Amino acid sequence: MPIPDYQELLLPLLQYAGDGAEHSLRNAVAALADKFQLRDDERRERLPSGQQEVFANRTGWARTYLKKAGLLHSTRRGFFQITDRGRQVLASSPAGMDARFLEQFPEFREFKTFRRKPDKSDSSEDQNQTATPEEALERAYGNLRDELAAELLAQIKQSPPELFERLVVALLVKMGYGGSRQDAGRAIGKSGDEGIDGIIKEDRLGLDVIYIQAKRWGQTVGRPEIQKFAGALQGQRARKGVFITTSDFSREAREFVAHIETKIVLVDGRELAQLLIDCDIGVIPMATYAIKRVDLDYFTEP
């Protein structure tokens, strides 16, 4: 089943706290995951940043919203307990609970007023209502990143072959391959077909080498091209290879590399653009936002 959004967790979390005992957020996350019968992969799924598990994030925000409505209160760091108001709400046997339900409480309305209101012209407003603030922020960041990747890839396809060579060399060096940029430049030579063919050191000491082939193509790279690359590797007695393209690979090409002994990594245009963005190659920062939280230790008496 899909991972429930934070609004779907409001009532179950309040019911979980209904015994009046003090509960830790960690135990609440585990209990609700069991209640919703989430698979292990669903429990471990992380936000795009990789900083936090999705379900834990949503459970945490459900707790925050219930606290803002006065239905839960913090007993100590990481622990919470139901309030008298929370018990009264449970006694009324609500059929469901969402952010609109919580708006009946003045403290929650004040909290919502304090937060910046969404743009009413945004067609995704309903979707944002079910997302936690981190998810909404990362979704917007993901959209910007996808647009940047598409623009970057378009620029690469329109640029001279020599620029593509420099990009690949710069990327491999930035990722830790080839030693110095000068070493990488010597290790990779032009193939004469608007691509790059050559070898590059896997590490600074050159304990192993990787065979590189790159195609600045517009058409899909099929299995025959990958088979020729695998044959070239065997001819060089090479065990590892990377095939980079500005386009994509056919299903048959991907299946082929999955069933051969030689290790060949396929990097398509989308992944290439993402790697360039991660390594700050061909892009420049436009703005930086620091996401902060309250330092509870600061407010704890020694």
C-alpha cells in the first residue's frame, strides 16, 4: 500500500496516545508502521535528500500538528502524551481527522496563520496540503533540478565534441578517477566519431583501470553497440568499463550488461546531467537555503 500522508496519520497517532502514557516518537513510528502494514522497503524509503525516512517524517509532522492543536503535548525531548482536549476528541469518536478538522482549535488556526499561505494560483495546492513542509520543499527542489538537467543536456548536445570530451574528463576527475586532470587527459584519447575511447585510472595509484567510451548521440544506444564495447574490453583484458551517452539505452542493451561477467556501467543522458549537477560541472549555484530546526538542548536547563 502507498505510504500514508501525514493527515492520514493524525487520528491513528492520537489513538495510539489514547492510553494516557508517555510515548516516544520512535516507538510511535514503529507502531503506526505495523498498523498500516508497511513493507520493510516502505519503512526505509527516504526523502530525496536521503536525510530522513519518509514515514518517520510524516509521523513527526502529524505529532507536530496535533501538538499545535493542543491534542498532544511534549513531556521531554522526543516524547509526547495526550492532553485532556485530546481525550475529549477521542471520546467524540471522530470518523476521520485532517488539517481542516484541527482548524476548530484556535491554537492551530494561529499556527496556520503564522505559516506563509500558499499561492492560490498554484494548481498543486491540494497536493501540497498532504505533503509535509520538507516534502513540499524537496518536491519543488526536484522540479528545479529536473529542469536544470534537461537544459544542461540540451546545451551538451549543441556544443562541440571537444567540449563533451572536457566535460567527461572533468566529471571523472571530480568523482575521484584518473588522478589529476592532466593524467585523465592523457589517458583518454579521441576516437574520431564525436566520442571518447580510452582508459582511465580507477584510483590515484592506478591499481586498476577503467575503459571509457562516450557517445554524443541523439539516438538510443542499442545492444550491438554495447556488445562491441564488451568485445573491446575483452581484447584489452579489461574487467571494467563505463559507456556514457547523451541519449539513452535500449532495454536489450541494459539486459545484456546485466548478464555478462565483465562489469559495464551504463550512464545515459539523464544520469550524466545529474552527475554533472552533483559535481558542479557546467552549472553555478544561484541561491542557497539553510533549513534549520529549534535546538532543544539550548532551552534545556543544565
